[in-house]
Amino acid sequence: MVRCTAPVRGHRSASAAANCPACSGRYTRYSSGGGYRSYSPSSYTSSIGSGASRSSGRGSARSLKPTWSGAGSSILYTVEEVRTLTPVRKSVEKLADQPDLRDVFLCHAWDDRQGAAKELHDLLESSGVSVWFSEKDVGLGAPLLRTIDKGLANSRVGIVLVTPALLRRLPAEGIADKELSALLARERLVPIVHETTYEALREVSPLLGSRSGLNTAEEPMTEVAAKLAELVAL
């Protein structure tokens, strides 16, 4: 079956549209300019234009807006990001009738609690996202594992902040490993790779490494948090 090349190459010119094997005959010129209308697959809408940026890591064009983006949103995604986040978004929508749930459960290494994990937590909360975060949700003297189990059960989405510290901790099978095992059993998991690589993650946890997510090597933590905020917004 012939596939449209718009999600990967874009159709920014007449020649680009003509070279698409699926859409060469379906593109029409705008009445007021020389641009061409772009194809929109059912899971997202295309936003190719002068503001489209490119990933610094994989070189993929960030030119897409998923259906859950707000009308006024300027946040752009790669094809892979939309594909990865779409099942998570569907899970969020299925849980929309449970307003008491937290938006996000943040799994992180103990060493990151005052660093990258707190930064991500603060960015999410400033965007109106409710976050289960051990630094504020585990009270003094509270049973840690029971509190974490309750936090996992009462959150719509699980985020795993993958850092060098987490990679060091996972082989020891500590608290982070128990959280991760519970998160991997669900379809509502988004890995966030920070200051390390997916290759390094796969060496420690092949199962988690098989999941796609977001990467701060390709976009700053502020943009990662903005995408997560859009993902869980209802």
C-alpha cells in the first residue's frame, strides 16, 4: 500500500507534494498563497509551517499537533512522539470520570529528589498538573511501600525519570525498582530520559528501554513538562 510522506518529509512545495506517491493528485494550492495543504492522519493534525522545529537528537521534524493539543497550543511533536503518547492519552481519557485521581505519579531515583525530579515536579505543578511526588506525599513515619502503592493506584499516568542515578539504583532492586515494576504492568507509562541515553537504559532494563518516551537531550525539560501537561489535560 502506498503511504503518504507528509508526516516525515512534509509537503512544503509543489515539487514535494508531487513527489508524494500517495497524495500527488490530492494537493490543492491555497487561494491566497503558494503553500500546499498538508495531510492529517486520524491520530494527529499536521502543523508544518515556518515555526516547525527539528529534533536535535534524532533529526526528526517536530511538525505535528496531536488531537489532544489545545486550539491555541504552539507545542509541536515528532511522529514517534505522537505514536508513543497516543495510547497513554487514551488511558487518560478512559479515567476522566475519576476526578480524585492524581494526574501523574513521578518515579525517580532517591539521588534526584532535590535535583532533576524536583525540577520536573515544579514545572508540572506550575502548569496545573497534580503530581504524586515522594518528597511531599510520604509523611514522616508513614509506611513507605504502602504509601507508594496507594500513589500508584491513584494516578492516571506514571512518569519514570531515567537518569544516571536511576540506572545505578535499579540493579540494587530498591524502592525505585518496585515502583517501576508496578508501572510497567500498566499501559500508562512515559519514560523521560535525562542526562543519559536509551542505549544505556536498555543495558540495565531492557523492558523499560523498549518503551519510547521523551528525551531532554532533544528538547529542554520545560518543553517535556509542557507536553506532559497537555497529555493529561482533560
